[in-house]
Amino acid sequence: MSTAAVFTAPNLYVKKIPLRDMALDFVCRVFALVPFLALIFILGKIFQHGHSVITWEFLTATPANGMTEGGIFPCIFGTLSVTLLMIMMALPLGIGAAIYLTEYANQGKRVRIIRAAVNNLAGVPSIVFGLFGVGFFILFIGRNLDSVFKTGMLFGQPCMLWAAATLSVLVLPVIIVSTEEALNAVPQSHRAASLALGATKWQTIRNVVLPQARSGILTGAILAVSRGAGETAPILFTGCAYFLPHLPVANLFGTIPMINPFSQFMELSYHIFIMATQSVDAQRTLPIQYGTTFVLIALTFLFNLSAVLLRFHFRKSLGQVSLQ
């Protein structure tokens, strides 16, 4: 066989792609591109109208002159505070529930009912969570705590604590489902090897299962932060204030400043809603609305980036250097 035949013979076996498959591939590419282009358009629009108001004064000052001037620092502080409290409440509860469903519970009717409840909870509109927060956390728990401890109206009023608790219920299904998937991804052989070496059930979960599932758990935390930080309806009645010039901070023992969970607060998404719907001059505040939206998206991105970096660090420590 000649040299030319050696190099040209494989071309005889090249399979032609049907025209229908090429058309389907093109349509799928277009469908995948449309959300990306929509995202670019939205972010570009926000940046175009909002970047001009992003100054140091805008980020560090309080609103002034009917919210048509000044800055949004109380809103930034309130958003960070309520998101932190939300994660502190939701993450342990969600991880604990996922560990029970995956590692301890007998996979029977009761577990199926619990999983169905979690899935249904994920589909409840956010405004319903807001009404639930008012009825359960403020009127039921808060008022009863005030009645028992004789604290007046300390617990039975809207505040950051109840807003964070409402948001934690909202994001709980996301954390439970993602943690369950992460725990199920750990091979059963690793559990069996640990138990065979004499470890208890909890020692196996703590030292074998959870370290391998940390990256998946952080994925749930990322999704929870992304949803909770931008929600308005759940905090609409449970703790947000229209205008609050001072920060929700209290001094512990008179000297140590800390977040005051029993104070009302301003929040970025609620601030945008108020300026867009109840401002005395909505057109005048339009640049501030875009600027506040830009800051909210930037904060959410920073939250996500921090969690992604932590997830990459944990995966790298386990020999999984992929970002997927």
C-alpha cells in the first residue's frame, strides 16, 4: 500500500452528520445562548444607568432628602447582617435534616412524606413565607415569649431576628436537597470501611462522609445566599424599615459592638422597591435605583465567589481540582 493510500484511506470512513441533527444542534446552541445574552443585557443596562452614582459617599452615607440624595450604607449593612443571620440559622438545620434523611432514617413512607414536604416547600411563593413569618414568628412565638418573660414588646414586633428566621425557612429546601445529593455522592464503600475499622456511625459521618461532601454543602450555601439576599417579600412585614438612619447595632456589655437582632433594619432589595413604588419623585431617584441594584448584584456575586473559592479549596484538598 502506498503512502498516499495510508493517509487517505481513513477519510473513506468519515460519517456524515445528518442535516436534521445539525439543525437540532444549532437550535440547542441558540437556546443556550439566549439566557446568556439576556443576562448580559440586564447587567449592561444596570451598569449603564447605575455606575455614575457609585461613589464612596454613596456607599458610606445614609439616605437624605426623601431618599433622593445621600447613600445606601444602612441598606448594605442590613443586607449583610440579615444574610449572615439567615445562613447561621438555615445551614445547621438544613445539614442536620439532610444527614438524618440520608444516614439515619429508614427509607420508608415517613421519609418519602418528609421529602415530598421539602419539595413542596421549595415551590411556595415567597410572599406566603412573609405572611407565615408574621403569624408564626412574631405573633405566636414573639408575643408568647414577651408574655412569659414579661419583656413588653421585645420579641413580639418586627425585627431582624424574625426576618432572618423567615428567610431561613425560605432557603431551607435548597440546603437540604443539595446536602442530600452531596452525601449520596460519597461511596458506600467508604462508610463500610470506616465501620469495619471500628468507628461509630457518627464518627464515620463526621470524619469520612462530611469532609467529602463539603463542596456539595457549600453549593447549597451558595444557592441559599443567592436567593435569600435578593428576596423582598419575606422581609416586607417581618423587620424591614422604610427609613432608618442609624445602624441596627448594640453594645454588648456596654463596650463590644454587635448586630442587634431585635432592631428593624434597611435592606437593599426593599430599598429598591420603596424608591420605585413610593418615592416622591421616582424619576429623580432612578439613578439611585440602578446604583442600588448594581450594589446588590455585586454583593451577591461576592458572596457566591467566596463560597466558590472555599468549595474549590475543599475539593483541591480531596484531590478534586475541577471547578465543576
